[in-house]
Amino acid sequence: MIWLNPVALVAFVAIAAPILIHILAQRRAERFVFPTLRFLRPTRLTSIRRHVLEDRLLLAVRSAIVAAAVAAVAGPVIVTPARRDAWNRRIVRAVVVDARVTASDASRASAAREPRAYRAADFHVTTLVDGLRRATDWLGQAPPARRELLIVAPLTIGSLSPSDLAAVPADVGIAFERPTSLPTLRTIRWGSVRSSGGTIDRQVRLDGVATSVIDLPTRDRTAHTAALPIEVVASERANALVDAALTAVLARRVWSPPPGRRAQFFVSDDDTASLARSIAVTAALTPWMAEAIARMIRDTDLQQAAARTLEVLGDDRLPKGPWRTVAMSAAGGPLVVAGASGDRLLVVSAASPSSAVMPILIRALANAMAETSDLTQAEVLGIPDEQLNAWSRPASAPAQPRLDALDIDDRRWLWVVVLALLGAEAWLRRSARGRSTVVDVGETVRVA
Amino acid sequence: MAIDAPCPPEVLASVGDLELVARIVVEGLVSGLHRSPFHGYSAEFSQYRRYRPGDDLKYVDWKLLARTDRVYTKQFRETTNMAASFVVDASTSMDFPPGSIAAMTKFRYGVIIAAALAHVVSGQGDAVGLVAGNVVLPARGGRQHLRRLLASLASIAPAGAWDGLDVVRGAADRLSRRGLLIVVSDFYDDEERMTTELRRAQRMGHEVVLFQVLTRDEIELPYSRDLEFADLESGARLAVNAASARRDYRDAVADFLERMRSRALAEGFHYTLVVTDTAPERALRSFLLSRQA
């Protein structure tokens, strides 16, 4: 038996209430004025006699009423074999549909699945990992039944991994449907890169297991030349070193930021300390700025280089406002911080212009501002059927159901019992009163 | 008011004017009674007066007319040859059930009985007196006296204990000649000594009439739970389980009532047990009919 509200079982102590009332209600003798006591003979009071309880049946019924009511409030669910069989027969299904699958293909794949679902829900997602998480959460709240996860997707390699599936509970069945066959060849635009010679369009050709990267001169007439949209603010001494670092970065090619994205790179040193402190920074709430800051923080080259430097943006150099620390120096203080300054991403660095951190930081900033395509969405190779078969598994019998997921309980039967007992209690009380009335009439006649 | 529809006790209890109550009871009482239940009515000659037109010819003294040739009528002075003294128990034991204005207490019931009988007796021209609580009215006739007696009865509130023996003795002694001693009480006194006093009054030539007023609850003890009974007069307390005590109680009350009845029969007292849930007219009517028989 399962209790939906086991805390309510504490109220079983309330069974003592009718017993105590039954005993204590007799203890108080009400004062009653009477013309004379000459005809009254002392008797033992009921409260004394009732050390041995009277009306035991009535008392038992009243206690049973309390017990049944408490049990009903506690929400019992009796798991009978028949009920468990019923749970085993039905299935709840979460269908994770990849965004590249058409709605008709998805519904066809879902409808063709046997047995028919007792309950089902579709989750249209761009990444299967996200879909697995949402579907697993939904299945966790489903009523008791066998649970199945159906993934309808092209199932390209890299879209799903064993670690992703390991997060799915063991009793949840997993099935895969690949509604359409994948193309054997696909060429997509990856993005554009900046180099010393100008802007270059970069394409990727996926041909079976072969991947080719193709660089072509850009056909975009509005594309900028080699200059990056990064405004550098530095002292006269540092300018030449920073320019050299920019040239080095462009020589190695960096991803080209889309039009409209601009940054201000502030190289802070003794000469520009007061200027750095005077900069008013605002929170980087624009999505591309927040994403760029996050990318720089994730840039391992930048973090490793920063950890090898000793420069720190001291309090006298830190700009005012809600800046974010991008990289910490070996001295334990911030080396690079970022924020927003108007429509520009603001980056302030204490790194020496002559150090190795400078070109790494510029490259990280330029790449962070860029926008590139997700190649996994264009993959032409599917996960082998053998692998999918290995990952597939049937839905197991439902485990102990979650209390908040149960769609039935047995409270109603207990409330019926309570009502029946209340009727019995009323009948018993009337019967007892009727017996006393009969005695009164008989004795009245005798006295008269 | 017809006999078949006596005024309910609770209605009589709610009427404040005792004279009105007495008249209501008596009007329902005397219909159907063809002669006076009390004997002793007479009229005593007083004087002669010249005849005036309109005088009843039956009072013309024809012999005097023959002797003197003058027309005189005889005038009579109403006299009584019987005095009735009402003794009403005004102890707190009569104030039961207590605390309710609408309820007919034993005392209120006894007062109504006494008032109605006083109305009847006085209406016959006999004298009526009263001994109740601190009120002592000697037996006299006339409506003015009756009204004074009723007003006195209405003003009495039951209080304290009742020394029935002294009260009965005093009332009997105050009756100067053969009279009627009507005692209204629950008779929760010393039975032997009360009988002795009543016997003494009877030997003095008085007719003794006893009205024992009780409530139905006193007779039947219809309670069923633990109760701490408190004596209305003494304040003594006794906690009993009423359901358990009921059988013995009823036996004791039945024995008490039987003793009262048999003693009254043996001594020649006129004894009537009245229960407050019966209409006063019914109780009085059965009493008066028994006296006529």
C-alpha cells in the first residue's frame, strides 16, 4: 500500500479522541437543584463505573470513523496485482522530434509505434540532448505505466552520445526512428575570416566521411577589408606593440565579426591608468556581447597565457561599473575585464603589450565577436544502425510510482466507509435512546 | 372557559394578575357544579326600611303591614358561618423548577389553587384567611378582603425553609370557630409531626384539606446522567447517577405518596395530590366533586 499523504497518518492519534471523550464526558456531574434529597440514594457515578467501558460497540464505531477518515486523508493507494498488471499494459511515450524532421514525418513515426500510448507528448528540439532532458523530466511525472522515449531525428553522428543516453533512467525504454535518409553530399557556408589580404568566405563540403574546407574571395561588396572592428586605446608607447600584435593575429586569420558588432580594447598601463578608471561600464546585456564574454572566458589559450602573467588591474585601474572578469593573472587579480560601453563591447586589459598575452587576447576577442555555423547540423553521416540497436531497449515494468504522478487513489472507498460508519453510529445512538425510553415508560406506569 | 378546554398551566403561569387567574380557573371550575361545595351560607336580619318603589316584594314584611298598615321591607346583613384559612407553603422547595418565568413552579401552582378556592369560598359569602411566608391575614368576608388576600398571595416569593408545624398550628388557632383549614404544600416535612398537628386542628373542629403539589420530575426523576443534586432548602449536595438512582427514587416517592394518602384517609383529611403539568381546573374540579359526593 502506498500513502499519498503519509504525514496525515500522524492524525491516527486522533483515534484516542472518542475514547477520551467517552471516558471524560462522564466525569463531570452537572449541578442540579432539586426540592429534596430525601428520596435519593447514593449511587456510584458513571465516571467511576466506566473504568470498564460501556457501549463498546458505539465506541468502536466512533474510533473506526476517525481511523477511516484519517486513512482517507492520508490517500492510500492499494497496489493490487490487477492494478499492477493494468499499469504494465499501458505505456506513456515521450517523442523527441529533431527540428529537421517535418511534422508529418514525426506524426507518422509516432503513430506507427506500437503499442498505442496511454499518454504521449512531443518535444520539438534543435539539439537532441536538450530534448532528452525535457522528455525525461516529463516521463518522471507521468502516471504509473511503462515509459518509453522515442527519438525521431536524422540521428547524425555527434548528435547523440552514450553519455547523453546514460542520463535516461534505466526503466525507460529507448527507441529510434530515422524518418528520412541522409544526403551523401552537402556543402554549407561556414562563415568568413579576416586575413592580412582581406575577407575570405569559408565553405565546408561534407562528402561521406570526407570533409573539405574551401576558402573563396568574398562576393560581399560591403565586407570590410582586413581591419577588425576593434578600436584600440593605448598609450603612445604601447601603440606600436599592439599594432604588431594585430598584424600577427590577422596573419593567422580570425573569424570575421558580422557588421554592427564593434569592440573597444583598452590597454591599461601607468600612462592610461586614470583614463581606465574614468571609463563608465554598463552590464553586457546584449546577447552577442554576453556570448562574446563567455567565449573569451572559455578560451583555454587565453586563460593559460593569463595565468602566466603577473600584471593585475589594480583598484586604481579598474573601470567603474558592473564589469566581468575575463581572465585572472598569476598574481590572483583580474588581468582582463569586460563590459559594455554603449553599443560596443569594452575590454580592459592590464597585460603588457609586449607580452604573449596581447595577440592571444586580440585573437580571442575577434573570434568571440564572430558568428559561425554549427557543422553538426549539416552532418551527412548517420549513427550506424548497429549502434542504434545497441542503444535501444524496451520499456521495463513501472517501478514504485511517484506519489505526485499517481492518477488514481483509494480515498473514495474510505470516504464511503466513513459515511456508512456514520450511519451505523447514528443508528446505534437511536437504538440506545430507544432502550432507555422503553424503561422510562414502564417505570412511570409502576409509580402511578 | 369550558371544562373540556382547561387553561394550560403554562398560560396561567404567564398571567401576572392573580385575580384574573383565579377567575379564569373558577369560571372553568364552577360550570357543571349545581350546588355549593361549601356549607354555612346564611343571611342575618338587620333592620326595617320603608318600602320604595322597585324593592323586591318578597322582602315586604306582610305581618307588620297588617298590624301597622305601613309597608316596610326587611334588610339583611350577610354573615358567614364558616371561615377558611389557606396555608401556603412558601419555602424554596416549592420554587421548582427554578429560574424560569414561563414555567409553572410548584409555588405558583399552589398560589393559583389557593386563589381559586378563596375566590369560590369568598363568593359564597364565607370568610377567607391566609398564612403564607410572612403574610398572615385573618379570615374575613367580602370582596375587598378577597382582593387583599389575592394581592398578598401574588406578592409572596418563595424563600428559606418552612416550619410547617408552627404555621399549621397558628392557622388552626386563628380560626375562631369551626372552619376549613386548607394546606397547600409539598409536605416534605416530618410526616409524623405534621400528621399530629393536622389531627389537632381537626379535633378543634376544623375540616382539614390537603393539597400536595409536586412536579412530574419529582415523581419520575427522568434524568439519565451524572448529576450533583443540590437541596433547594438546605443546600446539601449529593452526586448520583440519575439513571441508576431512578428505580429506588421512584419506589421511595411512591411509598411516600402512599403514606400520605393512607394517613389522610385514616385521619379523615381531604387529601389531593396535584401534579403541576395538569390544569388547575381539573385538579380543583375533581376535588370539589369529591366533596359534593
